[in-house]
Amino acid sequence: MSKKKFIQRDISWLSFNARVLQEANDPTVSLKQRIRFLGIFSNNTDEFFRVRVATLKRMVEFSAKRKLLNMHMEDHPQKILDEIHTIVLQQQNEFNRIWDAILEELKREKIFLVDESHLTKEELAFVKNYFDNTVRVNVIPLMIESLPQMPYLRDKSIYLGVVMRKKNSAYQQKYALIEIPAKAVGRFVLLPSKEGESHIMLLEDVIRANLPNIFSYFEYDYFSAHVFKVTKDAEIDIDNDVSTTFVEKIEKGLKNRRKGKPVRFVYDKEMDAGLLEYLIRRLNLNRKSNIIPGGRIHNFRHFMDFPDVFHHTTERRKPFTHPDLQHAQRITDVILKQDLMLHFPYHSFNAVIDLLREAAIDPDVKSIKVTAYRLAPTSKIINALINAARNGKEVVVMLELKARFDEEANLEWKKVLEEEEGIKVLLGVPRMKIHAKLCIIKKRVKHKIIQYGFVSTGNLNEDTAKVYGDICLFTTNRNVMADINRIFRYLEFWKLGTGNLKLCKTLMVCPTNMRNEINALINKEIKNAKAGKKAGITLKLNSLSDAPLIEKLYDAAAAGVPIQLIVRGIFCAQMDFGKMRKNASAISIVDEYLEHARVMIFQNEGNPKIYISSADWMVRNLDHRVEAAIPVLNVKLRQEIIDIINIQLSDNVKARILDSELSNNYVPHSGKKQIRSQIETYFYLYKKTQQQIEISSN
């Protein structure tokens, strides 16, 4: 087969972020949610620069390593960086246009963002008092001209670049920096307002209003201050020093991350030209760096938590209890009788917490083992595990210290679990991330060992479970439990090699057998299609970028296999050639909830094989992580997944067509019933709950 082109992954990701921006521009979305989507877009962009742009810059520096570049389909990193810069500037302009429109809508709702130049006498008095009592102790001005070395600027912070001088002289001036203490104080300040109005001031504007006070020592009477931020390379370089522990290497890597190279400098385009040039020089930036002019406001990620001052808001639909748990005294009893599947955020995540709480106090439970990737800041999961340990259970927690941007939090959890509670903490495998979402609980009843647990597509995080669409399958299946035990044995004794992973027979596991198993499943569909038997492949993923598997989908389409793809983010497959154009379709759904579940359905001659998985079809997942996919064997649960996937495939409100032009056109609904899949899924599952309540009441 001739080599097909792929869409470059980073350009595809920017196209995904454009879909997020579309939500911010959608007038049918509530104003509160539109502002939230601007915050999500901003946060996404920051992480993109910290990770992907930083990686491409490293590739430019080490472009001799051709094998690495080809593996990731990035043959010309500098060309990609140039294209990224163009697209990001276009998106920034669109962002500014949308924000200006939202500001006008806020005004119509009597919600006003007030800056330091438009304060009434009463508001100014309030702001000065607020600064003196709340903000001042957190403000530390840096007189940068007198510093021999520019201080390391925090990656996630914003700074005010201040110019001060006498009004009658432009020569005697000074430059200063002030870090905006948003984390300590909060970004938004609610001012006293008239009845029916809301006046909101940003923290940096509170500081601007108090610059004469902050710098009163110098007796200047002219001040100019504009916001900027620096985004840095977030990669953690782990050294090979055999004398240091893995934890020490992570801690050292985190310290070095703070010194990471700048990959983007974003500033208020109204900034004093002299200060701008001074900062670029002192920060060792060059014109090839992503130096991006913007508006007055930066770090829009804080706007995900914009004050709830809206007169017209739509409450998020509340999660509900799974029908099989409606009248159950113990979740454990239900799981021991049957497989149970939860769909978050529609079903309540409390069932997961309650399962661990039950195990913690059950005198028959002997051990609990879980994998933890990203935990909630005040984790109820951890509380349940600590309670279990205090009750004498053996508790083992696989804590992934390399979970990007959660490294410091997970180091803190390690200290709590291991040092304070005596819980056994596994720290992962060198050069491998543990991304599988697994739990196994063992209990002894009348000299018999009973094992039960779950495999999930999402993290053990009660906060993100409110907005992430994930699937969690609870089971007592012996073969599944045997495989989970094998995975934990590998995690405990990884120095002995991957032998335990290779013994897994029911779960598909990375990095040992998942890629080969997926290939075999696709090959079977190709064989069935060629034989005239029922064939088809339906995939729901976060990202599709693995070149060999995309090639395999090309082969399947060429053989006549119908292919349906639902991919939220990165999508590298070309859809506009040969049989792909005829036999394959692809959509992306971006809506109120973040679609996070991974589902694979292979028609298998009319007896579908269905899997849920923690793994995307990316090189990093399949070859450099421990991942797990579990087959859904229960007939009722299999049908439930098929029904929900069919609802999503029918979406004509929030679904965009994924094509080679990255056009992000919405699926047309002209003349058809409008189907918004997240709402339809909610009511599909809610109806099942209501039916169970009616049956129970009768």
C-alpha cells in the first residue's frame, strides 16, 4: 500500500482548541459557560506551549535524531513551529473578538468589568482599603534594573511591567515587575454596586490603582503598567545519577522546570516599547521565539472561575444514582452479584468512593490495591484508603509521580500515604507512565477468597468526574481479577521485566499486547468484509495519532469495512482519499462535558466485541505507558454502550465533521430533529433510573 499522508498532530490539536473557541462564540451557550470556554481555551493553549511547542523546539535543536522525528511524524519541526505561530496569532485575534462581544453582553446584563481609570470616589476608597488590608502583604515589587540577574519568572503567573517617572522628564525613569498574587488573593474583586448591577475588578487593576502608594519612596507622578506572562518548557529532565532515588530525581526535575527555557512571551500590545525591548533582552528571548502581542488581560484560565453574578444561568444537570444502586444498602453486595457500569458525569461518582469506604470498614476485606494518576486536591478516595489502612487492611497505591503538572501534588500524597499512614506506595516504572485505572479488593469469607474491583477510563478524581465523560466497569470476573493482580505484580517487581504483563489474557494491556490485539481485531474485520460477512469498526477516542494503526484503518476502509470515529482532540487520519472517503466518517463532540471515555467496538460477524480503555491510539499510550482495556461481556451493558455510542454518532448540534481541511464544520441538522448527545445521553440513562424506581415502588 502506498504511504498516505497524515495530518500533523500539533496542527490537529490546534484545530481541536479552535472547537473550544467555537463554544465560546456560540450564542446558544450561556454567558457563564462561554466565559468558561474562553478560560479552557487559554489553559489549553498554555499547556500546548509548555509541552508540544517546547518539544518541537527541542527537536529543532536535536534534529539529527531522525528516528525520533519520524516516529512522531514530525520531519520538519521548524516548519511546524512557523505554522503554529501563524495559527496561534489567528486564534488570538478570534479570541479577542469573542471577548469583546462577550463584554458587550455582560454590560447588557448590568455586569461591568471596571478598571482603575473608571472608579467612582466610593469605589476608589474601597479599592484602596482592599489593597491595604488584603493585597499589600502579597505584593513584592522587583526593581529589575538594579538586579544583576533577571529573577526566574513563574510559569503560571502573570506580571505587571511597570514604568515610572516624573511627568516633566522622560529620562529619569525606572522599570519594575510585580507578580500578581492571584493564587493567594483571587483574581476577581467584587466592588460595591448599585442594586441590580455587578461591578468586578481584576486584581492587577487593583494593584495598578495603588502604584503611587506602592512606589511612594521614589516620588514619581507618572506610572504605566501592563500585563505580560512567560510560558516555559515544562518537560522534566530526569538525570541518570544512580546515587539519587527516583523521588529525588523528580524533585530535582521540578526545581529545574522552574528554570525552563521560555517558549512564549505574551504581552499587552499597549506596553511601553522601551520596557518591552528591555524584557525581551533580559529574558534572553529572540525574535524566533513566540512573542505574541495581545489584549489587556492575560491568564484567562482564571476566568473558568468567573464570579457567579449572572441573572440568567442554566444549572448543570445533577448526577443521579445508578438504578441498580437506588435501594442497595451496600454497593459491594450489588457488584458481587452482577457487573455494574457507571457513566460519569451522568451517574454519581459517590458510588466509587462508597465502594472504598465499605471496603475500609468491612472486617472480611484483607487488601485494597488501586492506581492513582490525578487525584482531587482534597481527595475522598485517599481518605477512604487511609481509613482502610487504619482498620488494618493492606493498602497498596500506585502513585504516578510523572503525571504531568500533578507531580508536586502526587509527591505530597506520597508523603501523606507512606510517611504518615504507613501505606505501601508504588512509584511507577522508569521511562514508563502508569495510566491504567484499576482497583482490586480482596476479602475472605468462610475460608474463601473473593476478589472484586473495577477498570475505568478516567481518573479516581471526584472533582473531574463532575465534568469528564468516563466509563467505570465494576466486576468480579475471575479472569479480569487475575489480570489486575498480574499488573500489580509487575508494578511491584518491574525490575524482573514485563513477564507478568505478558501473562494477561482477558485485559488488553500496554505496552505488551494491546497494539497486537487491536491489529488482530482490525484484521478480522478486514477478513470478514472481504468474505461478505458483517464487519465494522467504531471507535471513540480522545486522540488518534498512531501512524501504524491509522494505516491499518486505511487498509480496513480499502477492504470495505465501515468505520465510524468519534475523536475529541488530536486526529491525524486523512479522510479525503479513496475508500476512506466512502467507508469512513469522523466527528468530534465538544460540549459542556469533556468527552474522555475510550470505547472500541468491532462488529465480529454480528456478535460485537466491545472494550472500554484508558488508552488513546497514540505512540505514548501504546508503547510507553501501562494501560488497560477491558472487554464488556454483560449483554445488557454491551447494549447500553452501543446505544450511547449511537446517540453520539447522531449528534447534529455539538458534533463537528473531522476532515482533512480542519474546517470544523458542524454536522448539518437542517430539516432533522436536533440531537445534542450529552443531553440525550443524560435522559437515556436517567430514564433507566426512573423505570427502576417505578418497578421497585410497585
